[in-house]
Amino acid sequence: MENEKLVLTQEWDKTFPKSDEVDHSKVTFHNRYGITLAADLYVPKNASGKLPAIAVSGPFGAVKEQCSGLYAQEMAKRGFLTLAFDPSFTGESGGQPRYMASPDINTEDFQAAVDYLSLRDDVDPERIGIIGICGWGGLAINAAALDTRVKATAAMTMYDMTRVNAKGYFDSADSEEQRYEMKKNLNAQRIADYQSGEYKLGGGVVDPLPEDAPFFVKDYYDYYKTPRGYHKRSLNSNGGWNVTGCMSFINQPILQYSNEIRSAVLLVHGEKAHSCYFSRDAYANMVNGSKYADNKELMIIPDAVHTDLYDGGGKDAIPFDKLESFFVENLK
């Protein structure tokens, strides 16, 4: 089924140092739409038998050489076989045209990672979890609501991409009139793209940074546009998604059935993150009227901002000990 031949970078080109405690290799797998996905596989050194496994992706517009790889390598050091992958249409993964997003296909990407991991000889298929970061946190929750093979899910500094696309940041554009104007502009862009034969990019994180930029824009700049997190294949570090790339998120809420998730879910967010309302509301919805609330948890990290959970923010903000205990407990 794999019909795309990908070019995979073999040298270490991550935004974090390589650990000598894990074995690293490049692998590919395919989703049910026939798109071939590129991933970094991290295996604990001298591991034997069938291991618990975790698939990792995010943030939205990042690549596996950034945050997801950092998470994957760290969790491999703690005994898990981990897979950090580039979503369809981005990074080293396949999919044409480039820089498109889809709530369906991107949820499928997580499920395809579970397919791949389930068939590895060194993985216990009954002990598979997922980690989603930023926009991929919401997609991870959606995957957990759909995929009964996922035994544990961690959503880190989570964005609900359907909510932010339909309602704007902080729900500031939540009206029929504002959505209509947005859809009218997006459909006009579709005509322009079709006529020109190419998709216009929306631009990544703004550069140069305006002095009056909101704090969360400065926060993103500090990660994506500086040596701290810049990567040449990252959409956010460079030209961004296509203008119409996220159009279908507007009317497809992904957290609709999250309170039917039976498996364990951990949401982790920074107290001072602009996005914290996404996790607070997602957790409230997840446990509201649920028969499965006992294994759901919201963890707030004091003083942390959004990107502190990308790479620790220089203050060890990522609670890796908590992630380890969560997955050990729920993938046993």
C-alpha cells in the first residue's frame, strides 16, 4: 500500500541533543488513505521482549525534529518504544498538495501509527498509548475517542483546532456573521489558488516581531523563530500552512464524543498559557456525565506558558516523571 518513496534525512538534525541511552532509526508507515508517513523510532538501549509503545506528534505546524522528537526520546529513555511522526502533508511525510490539514486525516495519522506499532515484534499491542502536543493534543483526544486500541493518551498544552478555527482565539469571533466573512474569504482564496495553480501560504509565525504583538505571538516567536526551536522543515518556522489549509476544521468539532472515552487521559497545561482554556474546557467536557471519569486528569503547571511544554522552556516545565508514571500505570 505504500506508494510514495520518501526522502528521509539520515543525519541528526533535531533541535535537541541525541541521547546515548536509546537507539534511533528512521521508519515509514502508511495511513488508510495511502499516505506514507515518516517517523523517528526510539528504542531503549538493550531492550528485550515486547515493550509498551507510545506514538507522538505535534505541535500543529511543527515537525518531528522539534517537540515530538524530544518527548519521544525522553520517554524511550524511560523504557517505552516511541514513534515521533510527521503528519500527512508536512515534514518528511507524504501527501499532496503540501501544507494541508484535515481533522479526519490527521486523526487517522495517529491511528495509522497504532497500526504500525501493533504489528512490530518488539511491541505489546495491548500496551499502546499516544501523546499529542498543542493542536495534536486535541487530535490525540479525538483519536482516543475513536480508537479502542489506545490505552492511554496525554494531551500537552492542548489546542482544539476546530474551536479556534471556528471561533477565533478566546472565542472572540464566535458569531454567524464573523464565520460567514471568514468562509467567504477562504472560498475566494480557493478560486485564486485554482486559477494560479498553486496554494498561497498563510505565513508562519510573524517575522519580524511587531513591538505590539500579543504575548502568545511573542511566545511562539521565541520558540519557532530562534535557535531554540527553529527547523527548516517546520511550517511555523517558515511559510506556514496554506491559507485554505485548515478550512475543514471550521465545522467539524473533534471533541464531540470525548466524554465517551473509556481509556485513561491526562491533560497537561501551563497555568499562564494563553491556551489553557482549551484543556480546562476539554477536561470539563470529558468528565461531564461520563461513566469513565475516574481515569481522567487535568494537571496545571504553575507559572508555565504555552511553549514551556514544547521543550521545557529552560525551567524543566515538562512533567516527564508524571508522564512516565501515567503511562506505566495505564499501559501495564
